[in-house]
Amino acid sequence: MPKSIGAHMRLDESERFRHGEMRLSQRIGWLDALRGFAMLCVIMGHLSGMDQQAKIWLYSFHMPLFYIILGRCFDMRSMIPYWLV
């Protein structure tokens, strides 16, 4: 029988990971830094005073970079309801 997820029930480590909760020690530092760099590129790309050539350069990779990061972090198991696993 599946476990119910109520406010009164604490999740064990595997269920917490499955529900998107992650301890700070489980995070991947270089991936977080890369995501931060990509965010800065988006902000810089939206600045109006920036040179057109620099914007073209930033736009050539900053959004594909987000998709690469997403692909690295995506877990198909998170798309399946917890009670089916």
C-alpha cells in the first residue's frame, strides 16, 4: 500500500530526493556555478548599453547552456508519481 504524504509524516531520504528536496552537501558545485554564469549572461544580454557584437556572442550560447544544464540535472524518475515507483 502506498505511503501517504501528509504534514504529519516525515519522508525518508529516498522519498525526499524524489520530491525535489536536496541537502546542500548533495549539490554539484560546478553545476551551480555554471548555472550562475548562465544567469549572468542572460542579464548582460538584456542590458541596453551593450555592444551589438557582444550581444550576438552571448545569445549564441547562453540559452543552449541552460538546456545542457537541464539535461544534466533531469531525472526521468521524478516524472513518475512516487506511488508508482
